[in-house]
Amino acid sequence: MDPDSKIADSKIAWNKIEIPSDMIENWQKIVNVLAKIFNVPAALIMRVHPPTIEVFISSHTEENPYEKGEEAKLAGLYCTTVIQSQKQLLVPDALKDPVWDHNPDIELGMVSYLGMPIKWSNGDTFGTICVLDKKENSYSELYVETLSQFKEMVENQLNLIMKNQEILKINKEIDEFKKILPKCSYCENVRLPDETWVSIEEYLLKKQSTAVSHSICPDCTKIHFPDLDET
């Protein structure tokens, strides 16, 4: 299977879920802190929308060439490799690496990269969290662990979104179930939400303030009073 197709398949259910504004504010603080800790021009949270990837959150730092909301094609980017492999990627100096010496980020001056995948709790891909530098940077183990901790923070918050979506789905199913009126198969009384049973006439009177009068339909007339002349 083509890697981009695999990304597209995994994002069908979640790539349009709206992220709450308070969570976005929290993520903005995260990338701002990351940029300061790492002393780099750019820290980003990227969100994949196959066949493109979006700068979802961008650090408020000097010399950061990435603007929130801008999109780029997935092909050739550092983050594309992270998403496709679902593994951490560290590129100390793209100019010295034949695999990366022609990637689009070099045009923006970003020659080093450290990034990790961000996933929903069901395994679907959200995007990446990454830092980029204008100079060679090997990123120590402490930096790698720090980025990993912030990645987990973001994924924990995505997990909350998924749980909220599940609760909304359950509530919707409950609302649909409430529209079903349980009726006794024998006496034909109906069950109210408080578990009491009443006649259908009493239910309609309580529920809709509708009184019920008794009559007989033409079909029942034919069955029960076959000799009755039709008028």
C-alpha cells in the first residue's frame, strides 16, 4: 500500500475533528516553551490532512519561518517520514545528509530537525510535534526525552477529545432509545421513564395532554360485527 494512502485511511475518522480553543491555547504554550528550552527558531505541532500537512501550531519565536495555518504537500518533508514510519526522526544537518539535502525546509534555512509522531488513542495519525534549527544540532538525549514528554501531553489531551466524542455518541444513542415506547405485549400498557406502567390513554394524556375516545375502525367492524350493515 502507498504510504500516503495509509495515512489517508487512518485519518478518515478524525482529521476533521475540531480541537477546542482552550486546548489550542495550551498547545501554543507547549511549542513556545519547547522553542525556548531547545533554543531553536521553530517548534511546531503539525496536523495531517492528506495529501497535505498543516502547520497547526507554530511557536512565537524570532526567525520562525512557519506560519500557523499554512499547508504543504506531504512529499519530501521531514514530518512525512515521521508520519509514514511512526517513529522519531533526528536529522542533525540536512546539508551533510544526501537523503535530506534537497528537502523543502532547507529553503527556509531549517537544516536540523527532531520530530515525533502524534497519534489519537485509537492509533490514527494526528500529525507530528517537532523542533527545527538553522544550524547543525544533534539534540541530546535530554532534548529527545523532553520532546517525548510534551508529545505525551498532547496525546493525552487528544485522548480526552476521543472520550468526549464517545460520550456524545452514547448520549445520542440514549436519546434515540428514549424515543422508543416500551409496551406490554399482553395488556398493552406502556412503561414511563420512572418505570411505572400506565395505559396508553393515560400516557397520551400526561405526555401530550391528549384525551382518548374509544371507537371502532372499519376493519375491526368487519371482523367483530360481520353482520352489521355498512352505512
